[in-house]
Amino acid sequence: MVHDWLQVLANGTTSGLVLALLSSAFAVVYITTNNFHLSLCAIFVVAPAAAYGVMRAGFGWFPAAAIAVSLGSALSWLVGVLNHERLERRKASAGAHLISGLGLYLVIGQVLVLVMGSESKMLRPGLDRLFKMGTVLVTSAQLLGAVCSVAVLAAFVALIRWSRVGIRLRALSYNPAECELRGIDVGRVRGMAFIVAGLLGAASGLLAASESGFDPNGGLLAGLPAIVALIIGGRQSFFGPILGALLIGVVRSAAVWCLSAGWQEPATFLVLAAFLLLRPDGLLQRPGTWEVGA
């Protein structure tokens, strides 16, 4: 029985790390703009679709991944500049941002269906390899996802904590009005947030697709757990969504193990309901000391 729960923990941690990339992508835009960047759900499937097309053209995995991530960041920036920034200048409500983002997700998704079809596709050419680590079994795709996710998340933390871009993103999240008074180009900083979000979202989509493939219509279904992780982790902390994603990953893995795959979504939203009732501000109710530069 102990071995079973170790397997659940391993599966939940590996999937939670990949989910943390997408949750952090939502977080970096939400913290700096107070709006949900729902178009990230489209980027989550556009990136692996681009990688699939590049590999079908005869290129290797690394060029395909580089092109896919670059496309994801560029698409995210375009959505931010052409949609959200225009709405921001017109003082649009958060609901307008949410609905427009959902509309763009639907449009991009249907364009992708027209180009590639609606069937699911695999990035992995053959069967996955299985490794035994003590009493736990993990696949090569899970190992790849965990290692790459940790590396990307570490780079993201370093960016937020020590880089000039990170300092401006943190400053914008605290006091946008003072940033404008000090001569900071707030629109440009928001554009940086969308670029970072696109990079994280594309990386998450690639790693998820390397394990289980991708569905052109599955972006929103993948994005909802990431948004839940953002909410339960803490909406004002860059680090909180990572913790929230790890928790959601373990909960979803336990739901599959104890019940069935159909219980993943109900279990996710039961956790959300519990947090909204008992701890509405999330796991981290305020930014950590590493985030404020202390």
C-alpha cells in the first residue's frame, strides 16, 4: 500500500511540475495586469502542433522545440499588444478581457483544426521507455518533463528575482501608477510579461505533448487546472502557483488511482471549492521575501 502511494506521489509530482509551467504563465500576466490570459490555452496546443509540423518536415527535436517556443512567445505577445493592451487603454473591465481571451482561444483553436485536423497526435515516435527507481516506475517522458520543468522554473525564478525585467514586473505588480510616474513604460513591461507567459505556456504544452500527445481542442481543458493552481497557490505570488500546481498534480493522480480518470476534474474543483471556503487567499497570501528583494 505504501508503494502504491509512492507511485501516486511520483506521478502527481511529475505532472504537477509540467502544470506549474502553465500556471506560472497565467500568474505572470495576472499579477502584472490583473487579467487572465486565456489565450495561453491556445498557445498550449499551438506549440506542440508547430513542433509536430517541423519534425514532420525532417528536422530534429531541438530545432522543433526552439521554433515552437519562439512561436508561442510571439503569439502571446501579439495577443497582449493587439487585444489586452487595446482594452486596457479603453479602461475595459476584467470581464471584457476574459471574454475576448476566450474568443481568441476559440478562433486560434479552430484555425489549428483547419490546418491539422481535429484528431489527437503524438510527438513521440514510438513506445515510451519505462524505468524503475526503487519501487516507483516512471517513463522517459515523465523524467524529461520533470527535469525540463525544474530547469525552466529555476530560470523563471532567477528572472523574476534578479533580472532587470523581473524587477520591473514586480514593481508593476505592486504599484502601476508609481511606475508611470517614475517614467517606466508600463505598456512595454506588460509586453514582457506576455512574452514570458508565452515561453512558459509553450514549454508546458511541449512537455505535456511529449508524454500523452496533444489535442487541438484540448487547450482549455488543460488550462483550467493551471488556473485553479494559480488561485489556490496565491494570486499575488509568483511562487505560489508552483506550489498550487504540485498539489493539484498529486490530487489528480490520487483521483485516477483511487477512482478513475473521469474524477480528475471533479477532484480539482473540489480542492478549489475547499480553498475558496477555508483559505480564499491561497497557500501564499502575500509575496515571499525572495520576491520583494528582501
